[in-house]
Amino acid sequence: MGKKIKKLKKIRIHREGTDTLIYGFIVLTAIAILLWRYFDTKIPFWMFVVVMGAVYATVLNFFRCPIRYFPQEDTGKIVVAPADGRIVVIEEVHETRYFNDKRLMISIFMSPFNVHANWFPVDGRVKFVEHRNGNFHKAWLPKASEENEHADVMITTPDGVDVLCRQIAGAMARRIVTYAKPGEDCYIDEHLGFIKFGSRVDVYLPVGTEVCVDMGQRTTGDQTVIAKLK
């Protein structure tokens, strides 16, 4: 696996938002003009501009995509947060689909105001990627992990440890995008995928892994160390 090249941090708009932002700008502009020209109202045009501008800024904020680089060179045992958000689950669960044994599950809930790009939590190689259809329960509920639509990415670290990262759709999220490809090398600092409009990411780790976060703690994707492998 090659050495990662560190670059300066900056913020850009995620490619998943390009069409939404272009068409959204056209639609909001048309609505503002139609309301002002063809409806009997005394509301000044600048007020329409402010309201529509605020709506557009909210969507623009959602699709922001900061370019981040983990500050430590040695990432062999490190597990970083795959998403911005808040820790809602830290518990041992019996994972029956892939491992059929107990795993430490750490879950991060993303609100509509968080960055929704997802990063690889560990360095390694993608073992497989699997998408499953399902429901759209509120993402912070325990049953969301199994019953909601989700995409599973299994990563094998250089030490041979399998780490499962699960992208979960929420009540608002209706599209999960996964960039991970089976057989490809992957690294902390690279994007695993993107989930639109509120969602959750679960990470399944071996029991005995050192937990480095607390319940309710805020996380920054690709920056916050959530655990350390043995």
C-alpha cells in the first residue's frame, strides 16, 4: 500500500450535490419571480430573494465537502470516525450476518446539518460491498441498523482484522452512495461514500477494541479517533 500524500485542508462542494444545486437554483429563482410578478402581494422582491437564498444556502451547506487529512502518519491500529455527527451507540452486539459472533458496534448519527460525506474508518483492502433494501425508520433507533436500507462495506486491515462499516438510510435519507469497490486498497482520508439528508453510520469492531469516544460525543469525519485495534 502506497504512502498517502498530505495536502492543505480546504472545503469544496461534493459532486453528489452538483445537479441538485444547479436545478435547485433554477427552480427557486423561477418560484421567486413568479410569486412576485403574478401574485397580488405587497411583499418586496428583496424579501423573496432573502427567503429563497436562505433555503438555497441550507442545501448548499448540506453538500459541503471538506478535504481532510488525518494528522498522524501511523494509522495501522487507528479507527477514525467515518462521518461527522454524534455517537449514539457504543455496545457489544451479536452480529449474525457476516461474523456470527459478538462485535463492538459504534454508531454515529448525522443530522441534516452535518457534513454527509463518509470516509473509510481504517486502512486496508475492501473485501466486499453489499447493498440491502429496507425501511426508513429514524436513524437513531436501534432497529434502524438492521431494518433500514443500508450498504455494508467490509474492510480487511493490513493485520488481517475485518472491520464492517455500514451506511444506513434514515427517515429523510433516501439515497446511499458507496464508492468502495471490492478488491481495492482503501485508506483513511479517502471517501467511502455519501448519504443524502440525514442518516447514520455503524462500525463493527472486534470485542476488546479500545474505545476512544463517549456516548453523545460529537465526531469529525476522518479526524476523531473512535477506537484503537489490538
